[in-house]
Amino acid sequence: MFEEPEWAEEAPVADLGSVALGLRPTAASQIKGSSRRQLLATLRALEVASVPQQPPSLPGSDSEEEEEVVETKKKRPKKGLFAGASSKVEEKRKKKRHTQGPPSRDSKEEEVERKNCHKGALLGRDLAEEEKQKRKCRKQIPSNLAQPLDSVDQTDSKAWNSSATSDPTKPTCETPSSNPPHTLSRKQWRNRQKNKRRQKNKFRPPQPPEQAPAPAPAPASAEVPSAPSPDSHGARAEALRARMAQRLDGARFRYLNEQLYSGPSSAGQRLFQEDPEAFLLYHRGFQNQVKKWPLQPVDCIARDLRQRPASLVVADFGCGDCRLASSIRNPVHCFDLASLDPRVTVCDMAQVPLEDESIDVAVFCLSLMGTNIRDFLQEANRVLKPGGLLKVAEVSSRFEDVRTFLGAVTKLGFKVISKDLTNSHFFLFDFEKTGPPRVGPKTQLSGLKLQPCLYKRR
């Protein structure tokens, strides 16, 4: 029998391929083997490509808008349905009205009462809140301000209640009755009171917390305390008088001290001769000043003289109350501008009533006063024996340069033996007489100009 060729089995595929590629059947039948498989794959790809596909829609494109319109149409309820439902509801309401009849007065009154109750509850709640605020304000504000605040609160609450009852149609959220014009609100009044208290207490010193409040005034029936006795008045007046006298004495002492340091010794002698009580006052003030010192210079001089022979004759220039003469066994000549003791010889220390070269020790203890210190030292040189001892104790603040002072003293016929500068209040010097002064009376010695010892007001 006649056998069909191999390409006959694939005729349908060849026909499709020929149709798609525009090939004739004779040409398609000649394709065999692997080329046929490739042809099948290309045909399938062409079939897939020939299926219509929608391109991806861009945002805001017409297709997207059409889809949204379709969706909204689907979501919209039909007007007919809603209209039917609303008509049914209205028919039901009409039936109820026909069955119940017109609304009665009782129902209206009940509605009004319900509204009033609602408003009353709101009013009660607001009043309770205001009461709480009042309590807080009373705790914060002192007791003397509580009454005015209460009155303000009462007037506010009355006005609020009257407005609420007179006009019930006003909404409840409205604020309470506003204050009338030309009046302050409670908060403004409170702030004004605070400012007044701050201004009043601005310059008042703060009181300690332990201080108890002022006691209440005693009733009329209580016993009246007895008046202070005249003795207490007298003692108080006496103490005041003594205090004033002490201040006056201090002022007079400072004046006398300045006069003694700023003038020559002759002027000081004349001052005390005219007013004998002035020297007593000056000496008392001087002793009060020296008592504050840790060490008395006269005691140092007395201790040193006690170690020397008791036969040495001592001359005390500016002796005061003769304390040195009372502390040693040596014979002492006491000289001063005024007398506080019978042993004192009143004279100018620049001219003492002693013979030349008649004493062994000359002492100047805080007595180099006045502007003529050179005359004092020359007089000491005159009355001292050759090799005699000159002892000087002076306030340390008076020396500007100790070396120049010592150099000036040596020119007056002395030699420095020892000096003690360790004390904070005074210096001690010991000189030995070597002979008469080596300079003339007109020679200027700047080292002998010491600073005046002036006391300040305490």
C-alpha cells in the first residue's frame, strides 16, 4: 500500500504556520527535524503575542476615571429605594398622630420641667465648683480679707442666679453674670490687694518665724500693770548721764592730747595752769588708752632699774602719777607740767630745777611731747653725770625712721647702748652720755621730728 509521507502528519501545524508566516504548503512541508521544533516555538510565541492586552493605565488617565465612576455608581443607593423608605416612615408617623391625637398640655409641661431640671443640675454643678474656689481663696487669703471676698462672691452669685432665672432660654455654657461696669472682678481685686501688700512690705525688715504674734489687748477688767518706780527712772537717767559724761571726757582728752603734741612744752604748761582739772582729765584718758596695751613701758623700765644699784639717782621727766618712783628703791626726782602727787615738781621739762651733772639716770617714758624734743634731750645731757644712762620709751607709730632718730640723738652727746623694737606698741632705747652736744643750738636735726600720737574717735 501507499505510505503517507512524514510531513502529512504535521499538515495542520504546517498549514497554521504557513498561514501565520504567509508560506506555501509546499515550502512548509520541506521543514524537518530541529527546525520544525523551532518553528513550533515561534508559532506559540506569536499566538501569545496575538492575544490583545490592555496597556498599564497611567495615573489620572481616562480609564481610571471611568472605573471610579463605575464604582461610585455601584455604591450609590437607588433613589427609589430611599424614597420608598422615607414615605413609609412618614405614613407610620401619620398613623401614630391619628391614633394619639394632638399633643396635650401635660406632655408640654413635662418637657418644660425636664428642661428646667437639666438646667438646674447644671446650675447646681456650677455653684458647687464656685464653692470649692471660695474655699481655696479663703485658705490662700488672710483672714482680714475673707469678709470682702465673701461679699463680692455673694453679689456675684446673686447676680448670676437672677440672670439664670430671668432668662432660662440662655445656654448653660454661658459664663455667670459679668460684673457691672466700673467694678473689679474677684481676681482683679485680689491681685490689687496683693500688690498693695507687697508695696507696703517692700522696705519692712523680715520678722523671724519664731516671733509670736502680738498679744491681744487685755480686757478692761484685767489688772493694769504698775507704773515704773521713780528709782528705775533715776537709775536710767544716771546711766545716761554717765555715758554722756564719758563721751565728753573722751572728746576733751583728744583735744588736750592734740594741743600737747602740736605746740611747745611751755604752751602745755600754761594750758594746765589755767585749767588745773584739765590735767586730771588728760591723765585719766591717757591711762584708759594705755590699759589696752599688752605691756606697760614703765614696768619694763622699773624692772631694769631694780637690777641696778639702789644708790643711783633717777630723774623722771613727765612722771604723771609717780608710778616709777613707787616701783623702785632709788631716789627719784619727779617732774611734770601739773601735779597729781606731792612728790611731783611742776615745771617745764626743758628747764628742770637740778644742778649740772647731778643725776645718774634720766627717764623719758612716753613724755617726748611737743615740738621742742631737742630741748628735752639737751636738758637731760646737762643734768646727767658723765657716763650717765638715758632711757627712752616712745610709741612705735611716731617713728618714721629709727636710724635717723638714733643718729640725731648721738649728735647731742649720747651713744646708743641697746634698743628693743620687738614690742608692737612702743620702742625702748638706752643711751650713755659721752659728753656735751657736738652741734650748735641752731643746727637742724630732722631725726628728732616725730609724728604726733593722736587718738581717733572710737
